[in-house]
Amino acid sequence: MDDLLKLERNVRSIYARKLSLLASRYRFNLPVSDKDVPGSPRVLFLGNHSSGKSSFINYIAGADIQESGMAPTDDGFTLVTHGEEEETLDGQTLVSHPELDYQELASLGPEFLAKLCFKTYPSENLRQLTLIDSPGMIDSASSHQLRSYDFRECIRRFAESADLILFFFDPDKPGTTGEAISIFTKQLVGIDHKLLIVLNKVDLFDNIRDFARTYGTLCWNLSKTIPTKDTPRIYTTYLPGFATRPLEENAKPIPLEDFDISRDEVVSEIMRAPARRANNLVSGLLSHAHRLSVHVKVCLEAVLAYRRLVSRLWLGFTCILLLAAGTGWLARDWWFKSDWKVALNERNWDDLSEPGIALGIVIVLVAFFWWMLSFGLRNLRRSIETEEGIDVFFKRAYRDELSLKKRADLHATWESIKPGILDIMRAHGLRSLSASASSKKLLRKLDVAVEKEIPSLRCRIDPEQETASQPNTEEALESTDEQQLSTDQKND
């Protein structure tokens, strides 16, 4: 655990020295900052209601910490972690607690905090873990109709900071609800490497045919929801002693030995969360640094190109203005001594001096050319602030890299940050972005961090950290089974 804390300090330092200031100057939305690297590894439990999320948390902890049942039991989020004593904190107390790193959750609003709970329990399995229980998914196109807070935004925030995400399904609801579809296609995009899909409560099946039918249905629904070629692995498991539906008469129960192995694998992945956290911290830092680098380079290319074009327009405007003034000065004798002067005198404009007429003509010319310049600048900004226009600057910024390889990774990064750049340009304008020498220096330092400093952090991760920072999986399982058996006996 000491190695993990040291790694977190290094990650915070790089965020502060290399990312934060540059992100602020270019209005880049940095999901994690030097103050937002919480210490405890997190495991997020998602799924439909009554799919077994809370029961699985109780199974890991070896105690009935969370309420469970067939009907929805809670509409909020609960954070469960280790503590010397049993304690429960409400959301407002949690985000204002000086010793807990959850202040960033306050930005989700008071309605969310009213549904947030923090629990501690003296369980050894929780000593290096924080388990996050979530409300069951509902089949509604808009959760705002039934929830008082932005559920999808809360899921996104927790998913980004989590080191492992478990998505639970059960035999009664093997399909995906409206919220589940949105979560899979939006909030969990880009963090699939953290996701495990679990088909729980397989001990409720009367026979193997029902299991095969339900498993196939879940695979079919996921194939329509998750945009991947192959369906991800589905862990099929159950919790011993939790079956709530009796088998049909003369039904032969399906063998559960393989499902016991699958449950042990899920528990093992949960206990590996500290090791996952070390890798996720470095991977997340590298991803954010790379995205910020692309963002800044494209913005710099656009700002510099815009300023060059504006300088050329101003130069053209100045030349035209000087040319008009010079032409007027050279032609003044011809102008005021010609028949035009006679015509003006015949109209009783004798009191209008020659300098006054010349000044009026100059003012008209200046106004005309100023209007032309403003019109040209507006059209220039509009052409830049389009998807096609900004694509040109991306290709200019990476002309060397794109000329050597196709760089699908670079294109994917660009597509993910392009909407944010367009929003910045349309809301604040190109002139709000920096093109100073200090910004370019910060960008060079960021590139050095992406190429050398951040990858070196991964080399410092102790390969034996996984075994040193967590209890033996088999011992943890035996301890959990004994505690659960004792709890079941007490309930009986």
C-alpha cells in the first residue's frame, strides 16, 4: 500500500506541474486534477434492481451492511469501506469531511448528496477497498422523470474514478433497460477495460435449458448495446444460500461447480483492485496528457493561423487606406480645380472648404474598408469554427505523423476532443486562447512527460504489489464463506 501511495503522490505532482496550468489556459476539461486522486481503490457495482449488487457487497464484507431484496431498496449511492467501527455518514457530511477525499462529489448537487451514504465496517476484505453500491437501473428513456438528480452524470463520475466496474444481470431481467443502454453506449465508452459483466443468481434456474436460453438472450441484448465485434465475457455465478425461488417439482438442479469457480474469479478481480488502481492511475494520466497535448497543438495551430490571416487583412487594409490617401493628395489640384469645383459653387456650397470635402471622402473610404475588413473577419471566424475548418488545423498540426502512418489512435483521440474545441471557439472565440512563448514551453514539457516521465512511472509499479497488497484470495474466500454462514445461521 505504501508503494501505491507513493505512486499517487507522483501522479498528483505531474498533474500539478505539467497538466493543470496548460489545461486552464486552453479551457481543457481535465477530468482529474492534482487534487482529485483519491487514495482508496474503488469497485463500482451497477445493474438492474434485484440483480444481486447489494448481496454481493455483503458477501465480500462478510456482513449484512446493505439492504437487499427483490424490490428496489434504495435510490441512492452507498460507499462501503473499512473502518475500526461501524459508522454511517450522510452525503453532506461526507463531502465536507476534512479527512476523506470526496469533496469533488459536492459538485453533483444537493439532490444527489441527499441520496449519498458512506458506511464503514471492520472487515479485513474492505481494508484496501471501497465498494460503491448504486441504484438499480430502470426502463425509462429519461431518468430525470423518476430521479431528482442526474443519475447518468453520477455514474460517469464514479466510473471514471473506479478501478473495477461490475455490471450485474439476473435471470428475471436478462435484457437491458433504458438506463442500461445509455450507460453502456455513453457513460462507459472508453473505459471498457474496467468492466466485468456478471449474470448472477444462476442457482434459480430449474434446468440447463433455461440457463442456456437466458444466457443467449443476454448475449443478444448486449450485442445490440455494446459497439464491439465480439460479446465480452460474461461471468455466470451465484451466492450460496441466497436462492429465493424453490425449484419446480421433479426438477433436477443444474450443477453449480463451474459457477463456484466463476464466483471465485469475480471475487479475485475485486481483491485485485489495488493492483488495478496502480495501472489505472498511470494509464489515466497518460491518456489525459495525450488528449491535452492534441487539444493544445490544434488550438495553437488555429490561433496562429487566425492571427496570420488577421495580420494580412490589416496589412491589406492599411495599404489600401494609404493608397487612397496618396491618390487623393496627388489628385487634389485636379479635383478642386476642375468642373466639379464649378458645379459645387453653382450649388452655393462655397462655404464648404476643400479640406472638409477631402476629409469627408476619406471618412467614407475608411468606413467602407472597415466594413469590408469586419465582414472578412466574420467570415474567417465562421470558416474556422466549423468541423471541416478545424479538421484542417488538426492535419496541419500532425502533418509529419499522419504522413508516415495512418495513426488510427491519433484520429480516435481527435474525434473525442473535437467537439470540446468547437464549443470553446464558439463560446469564447479564438482570441481567448493563448499563443505565448510560455504556453509553447509548457507544451514542450507536456510532450516530454508523455514520452518519458509518465511511462517511467509504470516501470516503478512493483510487479509483486498484487500479492503483497492484498490477502490471499483463497483465504479471503474461506473467511468470507465462514462469515456469511455465520450470518445466515443468525438470520435463521
